Amino acid sequence: MEEKEVNLKNNKINSNPKISIENSGISEIPRGNNWMNFIPDNVKLSQMSIPGTHDSCAYQGGELAQTQDYNLKEQLENGIRFLDVRGRHIEDVITIHHGPIYLNQNLGDVLNRCYEFLNNNPSETILFSLKKEYEDSKNTESYYQTIMNKYYNSSKWYVGDDIPNLGDVRGKIVLLRRFSFEDGDKNNNAYPVFGINLQSGWKDDQTFSTPIAEVQDEYKIPEKILWDDVSEKLDAINTFFNKSIASHNYEKLYLNFSSGHMYLFDVIPIAGMRTIADEINPKVSTFYENNKFVKDLSCIVIMDFPTIGNMEDIYWQSLRKHFPIYKIDVQILNEYQNEYMYAADYKPFDKDRRRVFTWRPGTKVNQGDWLLIPVAREDNCYYIYNTKQSEYLYAADYKPFDKDRRRVFTWRPGGIPTAGKWEIQFLDDTKTRCYIRNVYQNEYLYAADYKPFDKDRRRVFTWRPGTKVTQGVWKIIH
């Protein structure tokens, strides 16, 4: 008998689920380069958790200037969607600086990298904070005029002053303006509407409110006897996270800067930006892990030297609002029968279709590990993939069992069958008890009392009348 109880010592559940996902045959799965593709169009940017970088272009420039390990292309491909770009106005060109230090690129270079990424990933958007940096020099026009004359691209920029829905800005950069207009910029005595206005009300080294944003940017960390004591900065970060959770206000962006440095007497550097980031970034990830099912945690987190893991922890908070079960191998237990569902090696239905049972002895079986893979832009919808057989679960049109019962198989040739999409309807906040509905057939999955296959194997059907059934409550075990 090939169905055996799992020996967890010898059959350890995969602790790196991305390996299973990569082998699943699906090209469109949540990754750093495309994660926004899985968020519905009607979600406002302010309803999302978005990873960002502080002084995003400072992946060069030496120890005093550097804030990032990854260049812009790598940042975007790994999940960053908020860029903090600092531009100096010199000779009617916007050059990229960190304070007085030129970072060997101009605004056009940065924009071209963004356009290239968006052309390759049209489901994404980039929140592009542009701050006027350092001293002006030898200009014949205003900062705004230089942007309009040399850089603005109406087909690639969103320059409205309100917070858009994601669906309205896919494939575009969203301008967050951190520069002021000058008198010469007026048209009919009014300044133009040009981007989401972060400039008005911005304060230095504080937590503060503006008409369009709540901001924590307490970057001057008080000096301590222990140079790695960042407790006050962590308190500011955590307090701001909790403020965003409590507010339910999606008419504002919440910008939480985890970046900072420590100076003695505000002059002598004690702990640089990397030292601070090494202390703070793991704790930011821990906060997200501890609050992973908190739907109202919607922040843009702006970091120095984030790891790929930091980025994933933040953007998966956005995905988790729509896909509570994610990136993990699970077992699927029928609550009524107290039996695990699995894709059997025993007596395949035919060369294309593998039978799906629950195991009546009640133990776990080694063909009972499943992966729930999110379906892009459809809340709580998944492909259910058997990791042992490398096959997808579906509710077949082929040879229904009878007028009330539809056979459920996995598809042996591989690939996703037409009827392979499932909606998981959770029954409580634990995200474990649920009904499982086949979207194509509009029928619920259940483990039948009717005509068991044999003494060890119970048939799994969908109920063709379309109603929920007593034997149709499942538990997602992970």
C-alpha cells in the first residue's frame, strides 16, 4: 500500500516554498518584479504595504553617501516600489545627489531605468519621490520648468494631486513632489497641479502630518553610550506602524522611514547608516511577521540597505490582504471526516487523470502536501498544486460520477486545467477553516459519505447542485 503516514523526520515539509512554486509550471506567480500584478485594480496605493528605499540612488558615492547595496534595476526587480530621488538643479539639468555628493547620474538616467522596468513589467507602478537637493547653480529656468522641458513624459507619469487606484497607474511612475514652485511657474496666478504634494508641511527630523501624508522621519538618532542602541528610533517606527493600523484613513499616504544615523553633538558621526540599518531592518521584518494578518497595516517603509527578505516581508503584507494563505506547503483536512486529502498513486483514473481521495485511517499521507498559488487580481482565489505529483487539482467535466457529484482529479500531463481555479472562503479569522469552491463549475469541494472507494479511501467530489454541503468544511493545516 503506497499511502503511508508521513514520517516527519524523513519527509520534512519544504521550508522554502519558493522552490515548490518555481517547479509548479506557473509563470505568473508573485515575485519581486511583478507582485503588484496580484493586487486588484481598485486598491488605492494608500491601502498597500510598499517597500521603499531612502536616497535610492546612493548605491555609490563612498561611505558617507552610500545608503543602498542594490542598484535601481535590482531594487525594482526585488520588489521596491517607492524611490526617494534627490535632484540638484545645476545649469538647467537635474543631477542626482546625496547632499553635496554627486552620484554620477542625472535624472534622465534614473527615469530611463524606471521606464525600462515598467516596460518589462507593465502591471507595476513606481512611487517616485523627487526632492530638490543641495544648492542651485547657474540656472536660467525654475526647477519645475527644467522638469517640464527636459524630463516630463505625459504617457509615463501620473501627476495628479490625489492618491490613485493601482489600476489607474499601472505602467507609470507616480510623482510625489518634494520641491516648491516659483513665481515664474504660475499660470493665471495659480501654481499648476503637478504630482502628489509632499512638500507642503514637510518637517525635518520629526513625525508630522501634511494634508496628504503622515510621515515618520526621525533620522537623527540620539547618541547613546552603546553605539548600537537604536531604541528611540525603533519606538518611533513601531508607534507609527500602530498609528497606521488604527487610523483606517486611506486618504493619506503613511511614510515610515526606518533610515537614520547617530551623531555626537549632532556633528561627529558615531554610527553610520549601515550600522543603524543592520540593527533596525531585522526588527522591521519581525514587526511584519508578528502582524501578518493585520489588514490595516498599510505603510510605505523607506529603508537603508534593505535585504531581499525585508522587501518581501513588506510587499507580502499587501498580497496577504487578498491571499491569506501564501507561499507555503499545506495539508488539507476535511473537518467532518477528519481525513486528509491527497492525490493517489493507487489506481489512476486513466493516463491523464489522477484520483483524489481522503485517507480514511486519518493519518497524513505523503501525497497530501499541497501548495496554494495565488491567482492574479482575484481575491482568495488559488491554484491548488500537489507537490508530490506536480499536478493541479480540478473539477472535471469528463465523466461526472452522477447527476449530483462531479469527479475531482489532478491533471497528470501537467499545466493548469480550465477548471483548476479555486476560491477559498474562510470561516474565521484564523484562516484555517474554510469552504473550497471551484470557480469554473461554481461547486463546493467535499469528502463524500456516499460510496467510499474502499475501506481506506474516500472519494472527493464537488456538489453539482451548487450548494454547500455538511462534508464540505476543510481545514488548511500549515
